[in-house]
Amino acid sequence: MVIEWLGVLLPFTTVLTALAFWFGWTLTNARSRYLGVDASVFGFTPTDYILRSADAVIVPVILICLAGLLWVSLLAGVNVLLDRPAMRSPVRIGAIIVFAVSLFGLIVALRAMFVGFAPGTHYLAAPLLLGVSATLAGTAASVLRRTASDPNLRLARLWGRSGVILTATIVVASLFWASTLYADALGRGRGRDVEQQLERLPSVVVYSAAPLGLSAPVESEPVEDGGRYAVRYEGLRLLLKSDGSYFLLPDGWRSGDGPVIVLRDEADIRLEFTAGGG
């Protein structure tokens, strides 16, 4: 029994870890692009990407589970109706309508993959339309198969397992597509948060044994009786520390109009941090 459960859980855990890495990388890469640097500059490890994926994973997982509960409830309601002979004909008519509408939705979604929707359309419209349409088409086809007067028709037999597998593949692909777009949008949003709330980042004062060549708006002044440190720099904010380097932003930084300053954590510099504003 334990071995059987391990056989189920281990592949699931592997897939979940791979997805967490992908969504963490997508979020981080979008945030880095907004900041004007490539994600590789930060030197993040796979573990870093997985840890940073929480924001990009939690919301989609909750919404997918809720949608799954809704779909299961829908199937349960359809099964209850099918158990009533008087309702089989209305249910079949409804399934035909749903199947026709969902096919139209699939065509629109497939077109959007190559042409796109009109400007201003929600960025998740295409993948969600694809997934919902595929789910409804598969469910309607299953209902039509169950209510067919001759269940042994070749078309009904062909639907069977192959139809379920193909429908599930489309739905999973659409969910992956939508989740990737969500992670990318979330990453860009995190970049805008840095820009709009820069004062909340820790303030940094840098002491250096030699001039670092930092220009305005960073303020520099010589250090008197500073021992080994000759220059003091102010007007910096700590973005993050990774791979043995400090990534700093100057006060007043704006995307596309300001550098990301990288300082190696070495003995000839000293950094002092002060908590950012609320």
C-alpha cells in the first residue's frame, strides 16, 4: 500500500517541483526585465526560483481547484438528470447546444493563438477560453455519447479514451499557458511595485576604500579619519543580495531611466542598512 502511494505521489511531486521552478523563473525574469537587467545577472539557483514561485503558484492552484469543484458539481447534476428518463431528451438538446457553442469558442481561441484579440482584451482571455471551451466540449460529447440511441455507434466508440486524453491535454496546456501569462504579469507588477514604493526598500550607505565612480543622484563625500575607507556614498536602496553581490538602486530610480548598481561583497567596502519607510 505504501509503495503504491509512493508511486502516485513521487511523479506528482516531481511535476509540481518542475512547475514551481518554471513559474518562479518566469516571474523573476519578468521582474528583472522591468528593472532593466537579465535574470541571469542575479545568479539565482534553482532553489531560489522555486522559493520565489509561491506568489505565481498559489493563486492559480486555488482557482484551478475551485474550477475543478465546479466542474465535478456540474457532472453530478447532469448525472442526476440523466437518471430521470423524462429529462434525457432536454439534457441531450442542451448538450448539443453546449457542444456547438464550445466548438465556436475553440475556433476563436485557436485563432487568438496566432492573431490575438483586440487591444484592451484581458491577457488571460485566450487561454481561459481555450480551456473552458475544451472542457465543455468534452463534457457535452460525453453526455451525447451516453444519451445516444445506439451506444455502439463507431463515433461513440471513437470518443472513448482517446477523446478524454486529447481533451485533458488541451485543458492542461491551456492552464499552463494561462499560469505562465499570470506569472509574467505578476513579475512585471512586482517590478512596478519596486519603482512606486522605492522608499520602502532599506536605505544603504556604502563605505569604500577606493572611489567607485557612482554618479548622481548618488551622493559621495570623503571620509575623514575613516581608517581604511576613503569615500562614503549615500542615496542608495537595497534591491536584493544574491551570488555574493549587492544589487542597489539609486533614490528616485525609474524603469528605463536609472542603473542597477552591482557591488561585490568584498573586504574593501562596508555597507550600512537602515529600514525603509512605511
